Amino acid sequence: MTGKFFIFLRMPKILIDEEKNLTIVNAFYLGNNSLLLQFNNGEQKRLDFLPLFKQYAKGDYDIYIERGKFKRFKLESGNISWGK
């Protein structure tokens, strides 16, 4: 049985004013392992999660690479998560 799998994003310092709390306010599935992320500062970024999943999703968590499981992500407290 798998638990939650979280991806915590760190944007390059150049893109962030560190005095502001940058969070994801909306996310849309674009196909394959890509999401369009909308941030609380109004910016949007397309992100392909496949390289992150290949590097960090090990064992029970690698099931979220599969398209059917990947697109069932959740937005929780400004973070993207998969699983329960």
C-alpha cells in the first residue's frame, strides 16, 4: 500500500523574491507527466515531472509515473501531491 508522494518545488532564487511566500494556487493536467502551475504571484509555469519522478519516486511511489495515476494529483496547501 502506498502513502502520499509529495513534490516540493524550489524555483531558482532569481525568480523568487524571498520575502514573499510563493505557493501554487492552481494546477492543470497538460498530458503525459506535465502540469501547468499557477502561482499566487500570477505567474504560470509548465513543468514536466517525469525527470523528477525518475530521480525521486522509488519503490511503491514509482506507480505515479503512470499517466492514469499521475493525472490524479491533488493540490494541498500550495503543494502538489499524489496518493491518499
